[in-house]
Amino acid sequence: MTTSTSTIAAETTGVSKLFGNFAALRQVTCSFAAGGLHVLLGENGAGKSTLVRVFAGLSGIDAGTVHVLGKSPRESQGRVAYMSHAPMLYEEMTAMENLQYFAALYSNGKDCGCSGSPEMALRSVGLDPHLTRPVSLYSQGMRQRVSLARVLMADPELLLLDEPFSNMDMDGARQMLDLLLDFRTWPSPGGARTIILTTHQAELVLPVADSVLRLHRGKVVSEAAA
Amino acid sequence: MKYVRTVWLHLSKDLRLEWRSRDAIIAMLSFTLLIAVVFALAFDPTGQPTTARAVSGGLLWMGLLFAATTALNGSWDRERRNQVLDAQRMTPAAPSALFLGKAIANFLFVAAVEVILGPVFFLFFNLHVLGDAKWLAAILPLGTWALVVNGTFLAVLSLRTRNRAMMLPMVLFPVAIPALLAMVQATTAVLTGEFEPQLWIRVLFGYDVIFTTISILLFEAVLNAE
């Protein structure tokens, strides 16, 4: 796939990642066009989560090169947001307190580049910002929504989602997907907004995906426009 | 100012979480009070006031070291749980601000325990200060900071190890030996009045400056290590 850097949101060339003797990624070469919704598929242990963490800058690599928004993953920090199947929230705080905390970290003392306030972000995922109970008392689905609000509030150009629908019922998952599709239309200072997500619920996402990458035992087995 | 605001953000979050759970303070307080009682029973300090003055500085700091270690071991648990640490790593905020906020919070927790433990220790060991008591105002904060700055830093280092509970004391205690020697000698000097504590206070101050600087400089590398 040959495209100019500005139209590619994330790409790897010959990336390998080892955990001890286990190769989570083997010579993975792939690229994801800016502005698209890209889906990573594969069985458990195929390397989907590792690849997403590499793009997020949370995992280093043992070989190859990675570019995210034209730079190294670390240099793109602040323009990329990551949501995993774990909620990534403080359980003892309310949803609002969590979001206010992360909004302040993303603003990093500057005027916040966030597209919306924590309150707006919570409303956008269908939660009441005035809920006073801590996150530990939320259902799994509610935690997932707060987690989504956390990443949307960061106003990212690239959104990385690792199993975002894993704890949700079908209706909740569809609502979340609609929200993600809407997110891609939000105006962005960097141009297009891109989503890369991993999921086992392919039937839900494939109808709206722009491309699909299949991994098997750490290797790319197919890469195609949907 | 931006950096200070970020440190305050992390610090206020840790204080809020501890206020809600009181996990660290209750654990430390119970532990140190128990140590004070056991040592008081073992040494019969009322019958031997001179010996009590000579050894109580060491006993006080040993108790605080053990208690602080139990609290420091769990000080990153909230960040580890639900992968909150990954969410923090994704923000553009300075990683060392996270460390400083946590270290200052831990300092305040241990200091709160000292405020309660100090009078109890004096009572149980029937202590009368024979030296210049004003130096305790320097020894206690400097000694406490020496324990928590290394403990907070090394607790991150042991986050990814399997046997975390054992790992921290195994690494912390050898590193803390110079500080422990300085704080015990300085405290004993004040309690017995037999020698001046200034030299040991200077050693403690130097230790704090060196290890705080090293911890701040290395924290980002340790945080991102796999």
C-alpha cells in the first residue's frame, strides 16, 4: 500500500514484538489510512492488542519501525487516545471526578484542546454526569461508557480501541458504534479522525468498516478494504 | 507553574482517594502502634531510661520503615488496577509530576502517622529529651522524605514483578541504609544529648537531594519499562 505520510494515520514496517520466547508480532507490515474506521480481527493471542498498544506507544518493539500521525508513537502523545477492555478509571472516584482529572491532565496546564467538557462527554455516552456513586459500583457496561467518554473528551485524531464492546449488550454496543461513527465527523484541527479497533464482534463492525486486517499468531494474514 | 499545577492535580487525587478508603494510614498506624507496644514490653524501658533513650531512635525509625514499606507497596495499586497507569501514560502531562504527587502524598500519610505515633512512643518508652528538641523538626521530615521518595520510586520499579510484596523491601532496605543510619544517629543525638545532630542532618539532607533528583530524572524511563 503506497500512500503519502499525511494520508496515513498509523503504519508499521517489519515490526516484531517478543515477550520472552513468545513472538506476539512477527514482521508485521501494515498501514491505516487517515479518516477511516479500521478493524483488527484474529483469534485470542493473534497480536491485535499488542499491535494497538504499539501504536499507542505503551509497548516498545524489538524490530521494525512504527509511525503514528507521521511521527513516533511517543511524539504523537496527546493526539492519540487509547481505550482497553479494562476501564482505565479510578474505582473510588465518580465518573465525573475521573473525567475532570483526565481532562486536566490532557490540558496539561494549557487551555484545554478538548472538544467538550467532562459533563458533555458523559452525556454523549448516555450517562448522567451528576451520578454520585463511585465507578466501583457501576455495571461493566457503564464503566465501558465512562471509559469511552474519557477518550472522546481527549479530542484525539487517532482513537485506538481494544475490544470496546466486550462487556456490552448488543444494544449498548450499537449505540457505542453510532457514537464512534459520529465522532469521525467531528471537526478536527489535524484533519481527519481515524479509529482503529479490535473486536471479536466482527458482524457488528464490518458493515461500517473501511478496512479489515486479520492477524494470526502475530502475522498479518490479510489486509483488505471492507 | 504548569508543572506545579500537575503535581497538585496528582497529589489532590491521591489525598482524596486515601480520605475515602484510609487504607494506607490505618495499616501504617496499626502496624507502628503494635511495634511500639511490642518493643516496650520486650525492653522494659521504664526500668532502664538510659538504654531506652539510646535505642528508641532506632526503634522509632525501624517501625516507621516497616510501616511505610507496607503502605508504599500498595501505593501504586490503584494505578495498576484497571490499567489507569496506561491512561496516565497516554496524556501529555509530565510523568515526573505523577511521581512527585504520589511521593508528597505518601510523605503526608507517613507524617500523619508520626504525629500520632510520636507521643505514644514517648509515653511507652518514658522518654525525656536531653538534647536540643528543635532539631527533631528537621530530622523527622527529612527522614520521612528519605523513606518515601525511594519507596515510591522503587515501588514503581517492582510493579511489573511477580513477587511485588517481597521485591520492595529487598530493594528499598539496602538503598535506605545510609539514610537510616543518619536519621537514627540524629534522633539519638537529640534524645541523649551526648553529641550534636547537625552532621547527620546534613547527611540526611544530602541524601534527600541526591535521591529525589535521581528519582525524578529516572521515573519516566522506569514507568515506560516493560
